[in-house]
Amino acid sequence: MKLHQLVERIQIDSDRVENPIGLPPDDIYDIMDELWDIEGAFHTVVNQDNDDLPMNLQARKTSEEIEKLGKPKNMAVSDLIPMEAGLDPEHLKVAHLSDKLATVYLYKGKYYINDGNHRVASMFQKGLTHIHVNVVDVNDVIAATRKLAS
């Protein structure tokens, strides 16, 4: 068992519950690092003229611009890969009430829940097998980064 898996197991045992749609794959931290690098490059070019903005507002702008690259899609929950093993049980109880679509990254042929792990899990617990999500092809983020940088 890798150290990060052990830490997640301790968190699940203490104050979180196991994600009902399943655990992330063993290589999730490597994938998250790769996605972080792609998001970081996009963040840099999107905010190149926003140095005076606080970091939280720059991060919000980055998220909003990435979401704009997505396309709504109805997907089977079983096709989605969670990026969080442990979820906050209180948040899980009400997450399905949000109108915001979960953001899913299409990366190397797989669909990773980037934002909305609680929403997806909550809807799954309510019996939904298919949900609407916002699918962002990571290749589109890379292309947008290159276009904005030139």
C-alpha cells in the first residue's frame, strides 16, 4: 500500500466516508500531477494580465475559463473515475441539490471527476445511474493554452 493510500484510508476511517462510486485508481496522484501541470500552464496564460488580482480570483477565472471549454454530456456514473477517495458525509447529504454540473476531464481516454466528486456520489446514492456532467477534453485545454500564449 502506498503512503497516500494509507493516509486516505486513515481519513476515511476518521472523519470521511468512502466514495460510494469507488476508490480512485492507484495512479491517481500521478494523473493529478499531470493535470495540475496542464491547469497551471493554462492559469498562467489566462491570468497574464491579472497580476493585481488576488490569487483566489485568478483561480476562479481559470476554473471558469476551463469550464467554458467543456461540453454538457449525459454519462453513466460507472464511466466516471473519482479523484477523491474520502468524502465529507455532511457535504455528501446535500451535494445533489446543486444545479452546477460536475466538471469531468477527458484525459488519455478516461473520464476523471475533477470538480464535483460529492455531487456525483450524492446523485449516485440517490439511485441515478446516469448524470449530466460538463466534459472538458484536456487536449482542448492544452490547445487553448497554446493559442492564448501566442
